[in-house]
Amino acid sequence: MNSKSTAVVAGVSILAGVLTFILVQKVTKKGVKVSVKTASAKCNDKKNKDTAECKRAHNTQKPAGPTVKVCTGKAPQCLAKLDYKTTDKGLWTAQNLKGKVVMVNVWATWCKPCIREIPALTKAYAANKDRGFVLLGVLIDDPSDEKLKGFSLRTGLEYPVVRYTSEILDAYERPRAIPTTFIYDRGGNLRFRHAGPVESKELSEALEELLVEKAP
């Protein structure tokens, strides 16, 4: 194949990739809405269960390695099948998260943009927690329980907080920007992601769309 033909083929491939990206994602200034169709086969396929090899890797690799990441559903496209222990001694697992709309918000107490979005997150959680909505604030710094309690009182934070682990951060690809938000539908498919503080209106609209959907 001559160089001209090679260039044409390459150009067609690039164009096809761009068109596919446009069809899969709707990009807004405030976040990326992801088509459920592209993720549903991966996240809802009952045949796509962890193999014995995956389970062994999950139990032995500390911190989590690439094998674990694949076995947990190639997060963040699919909600990672992990245990999320909250600071109020709660526990969210793959089983009790099943069928719920789940928001994972990666943040830190020293992060001013994170603090700015806390009122919106608290409001959304209070309004929707009885509708099958779970909000998990994954904390990447390490204040003491006493300091975190004081911080929560000052900022009005009233939703579950999960202290980070290497396994959790690996599952969500260790976001470079914080806060970073991932929202998954009732089937465990990523439907919204956003780097930076989420606006109250944008969050409300995203949740309303997902909460009215039925679990698969």
C-alpha cells in the first residue's frame, strides 16, 4: 500500500473515531452525559461475573492492581464492585447498592471548590435518599474523626463520607482534579461525570432523569 492510500485509510479511521465519540457522549460545560446504551451490555450482563482468578487477585493484591480493576467492571464506566465503609460505621457493598442511583464524589477537606459544592450535595442527598439515591463522598485527605466532625458541622456536610483506600482510588482512576463526580444509574452504568464543583441545578436535573428510571 502506498503512502497516499495509507493516509486516506488513517483519515477515515480518525473520522470514524470522532463520530463514535460524538454519538456516545453529550458534552456540556458542566459535565459529560454518557449514553447508557454503550455501558449497559458491560455492566448488566449477568454472564460477565468475576472469575475465580479475579477473585483471587482481588483478595491478594494490595494495593489493587490492574487485574482487580478489570474484574471490578472497568470502572469508572461501571460502578466498581467494592466495599465502601463510611465514617459513621455504615457499609455499602455491591449487593446493597444494586438497583440504586449512586454518586461517587472524590474530594478533600482542604479543597475550596469541594467546600463550595457541599451545600448542593447535602441538599440533593436529603431530597433523594428515600428515592434510591446513594451519595458517597470519597475523602482523599486524612483528618481525624474529631476534625472531620467539626468540619462537617461548619460546612453543613450531611451525607456519607468514605475514607479513601488505594483500591477505591484505583477503581476511579485516581482523579487528577478534585472534586470529581461520577453518577451511575440503577444498572451500574456511568451516566454523568464532572471535574470541578457541580452546580445545584445541573445535579438536580441529572438525578431527576436517573431516579425515574426503573432498575434493570
